[in-house]
Amino acid sequence: MSDVRLIVFDCDGTLVDSQKLIVTAMARAFADHDLAAPAAEAVRRIVGLSLVDAMARLIPEAEPDFHVSVAEDYKAQFSVLRHDEALQEPLFDGARGALEALQAAGFLLGVATGKTRRGLDHVLALHDLEGYFITLQTADGHPSKPHPAMLEAAMDEVGASPAETILLGDTSYDMMMATAAGAGALGVGWGYHPADELIAAGARHVADHFDEVAGLINRMLRV
């Protein structure tokens, strides 16, 4: 067993509340293609997937090329809207304190997100979080969650074993990714999928607040 302990965070719905920005950008992308905006709940359901996979879920009757086109439009809309102060992606309460506590306790930290690297870099810079994470895995170079590629790459990059790795996320896709990679799955209750779905997808525990995260991680790893 490795002595490297790695905690990998999802981004949207776990570290930052990006719901308003995502829903607004999606509505504009759909409007550009003469489509009615999807319901906010439907959009929340696909957060965490790579964009083309997300569009396939939202517009199942459309052809693959159309999914790609809408995904590209969404990226363009998102890039513009993220500079709107009314649509910023705020950190969830307690996030920074949890990162600081875990880092001080000797854990290595990483991110595995359906965002592009450009989008993730923007969030990390916005909240001055660049110094916390040793590995950053994004949708640019990996299959969509719940495929385990992102988490496996994070473990390989830092030399962590699955037994010493925990994925923290808010969606069933995160929990399934962790399980597929052989890592621990820790759900959070403040994101986009309900706790019962996280448990059904493989979460060993679901935290209700960031204050609970360190204790649950220690419990899972028997620190």
C-alpha cells in the first residue's frame, strides 16, 4: 500500500456553486439553435458530464453532430458569461478551510472535473486556489465521467494507490467514477444530486457540510 494519501475534488457543485452560470449559458446555447431552454433541474442532472455527453442527454433525439455544435456554442456562451459579476462561481461555505486543513494534515489534493482546463484555471485563479492542488484532471484529455480515466491519471501522477485515494463529489457520476477506479467515494450533500442517489452510486458517506469532510476522510482511511 502506498503511503501517499490523495483527496481528489470535483469542481462544479462540490467546490464552487456554478449552477446559475451553467443554467444561463445552457439557455443561451439552446436559444442560438432555436431550442427551448431546458429546465434547470434537467441541467443540474448533467453537471459533471463532458459537454457532448451532456448534450446527448438533454437532446437525445438530435444527431451527434448537433450535440457537438450545441456544446461548442455552450462553451462560447460560458466563456463570455463567466466574466459577469452576477454569474460568478462562488466557493461553497467552508471549502477553503477544508482544503487548508487537509493540506496541513499531509494529504495531497487534486481536482477531477468535467470542466475544460481553461474553465478550471479560471475558477482556481478567481478564488486563489492554485496552490492547493498537485494534480488537475479535466475533460480536455479524458473520457466523460463516470469513466475512471481522470481519477486513474490523478493517482498515477502522484503515485497514490486506490486504497489511499478518495474522490469527493456531488453527483452519481463522481461516485461511479471513484468506484470504477477502486478509490473511496465520498459524496457531498450541497451539490446537484440527492444523497440517496450518491449512496446508490457507491458513496460510503455523504457530508452535509465541509466541516464534516476531514473527519469522514479520516474515518474512511482509518487515519
